[in-house]
Amino acid sequence: MKHTRLPLIAAQLGVAALIASIGIAAPAYADSETSQLVANPTTYIDHSGVVHYQFDPVELPGAIVRVDAGTSTDGSCQFTGTGSGSAKDAPTIEVGSELTFDPATCTRQIAVGKYELSNAPASVLATLNIPKGMITDSVIDTAASAQAALSNWYGMMNARVQDPIGIHVSETEAEHTWNSGGVVSHHNRWGWYSPTGWSRTSSSTLNTSIATNTRGTFQNIIFCNPFAATYTNHSRTEFRGYTSGLWDWGYTMSKSGDCAELLSYHYSVIAP
């Protein structure tokens, strides 16, 4: 997705004006029983209060739709995603993009596509691009060089929150490299989109001999209302690998504050 004009649009309209401009449109997401997704060109809230997020199925070909129930906590709705597998197969990339969110029931629809990494569409690989203007920070803990006689694997978990026009406003990433001899390397990364007012308020890692886990909280004072903040919380962004070649990943994210329902959750995972 190109972001060259987005800071200008955000500065000129603001989110309140953007909400007014997107208006009400006809639903454009697929029924959860099918994988025939169609385009939804704009973010909007329907008459029942369900938020429908901008989505282009061309960017996630062959995706299926899943229905998730979140957990309501202190006025926010927290969602968790997980996956697991074995390093026997060719490396893959899995991408999830939130389609709808119902604040009243804390449920959502999410489109999920999975591809062999070597044959993944360019639009899928582009989900890992860092938007121009985003501030990033990272911590790298590199172990001794991997030994050629051992099996060596790489996994990556990226969890991000996007605004109504598709900008990655906050994201966390965990890169985990390991081998069958127990050698592990960690790369923790954070990103936040400062041109529209986002900042990081906390960061931490929970790295172990089998896991890389990146955590962070972010806020924006002017996202919706100049007198009240909007918050995102990335409480888990984790990839774990075991000497057997098994692996698993998981993320947990929540959002709260003014106009938080207009923010959507997305993720990308590379697995061996």
C-alpha cells in the first residue's frame, strides 16, 4: 500500500472529518461460509454499530474468513491469535486482516491467507514493509554462529494496528532464529507512526531459550478528539521454536479510548 499522501490527508481531514467523509456503505465482506471475498473500499460503521474495515481481496488472494470472539476488559476488546506447526515443510507466510468488528459483542471477522514464502504474492510480502515516516526501535540478541551440521530455522511474528486509511500506526515484531542444538537468536522490534501523532509509551521483551516475545503500548492524543487519547496495547507478539523443529506463535492486542473501534488488527507470520 502506498502511503505518500496519507500524512497530508490525515493532517487536512483529521479522523473526525474522515469519519464524516466515509459515511455509510453497503457491506462488502464475504459470508464466513465462503472464501469469495469482495472489495470494501472504505472503512465505515453500519446502522447496527458494526465496523467494516477497508479491504482489498486482490492483496490477499484465496483468503478464508474466520469468526473470532474476543475478551472484554475495562472498556476494551482484546483479541488473541495463535498457530503452530513443524519445520518439515517449506517456509510459509500467513497474513490476517480484520474485516469487521462488533463492539457490542466483542466479535470480529478476519480474512486469513497462507502461502509458500517462495511463491507469495508481492502484495502479501508488502505487509511487512515499514511505512515511510514510521519511527522504529529494535533490540538484537545474536547467539554464536549456527553450526552447519545442525538444522537451523527462522520464524517471525508481526502484529500491527492500522487506522481507517490503512496506515500501520503501531506494530510489534519478534524474529526468532534457532537450531536443533539449542542455539537461539532474538530480534525484537517496535514501530509507531509519529506523523499522525502516535507515540510509544512502554516497551519490554520476554525472550527465553525457546521464545522471542515483543511487547509495547502506544497512544495518540489527537487521533479522534484533541482532549482524549486513543491507546493500543501489544501485550504479546511471540514466536517460539523447539529443538525438535516444532514451532508456535501467538499475539494479543487490545485498543481503547476515543474512536478506538476504527482501528483494525492485522498480522503476518513467517514460519519454517
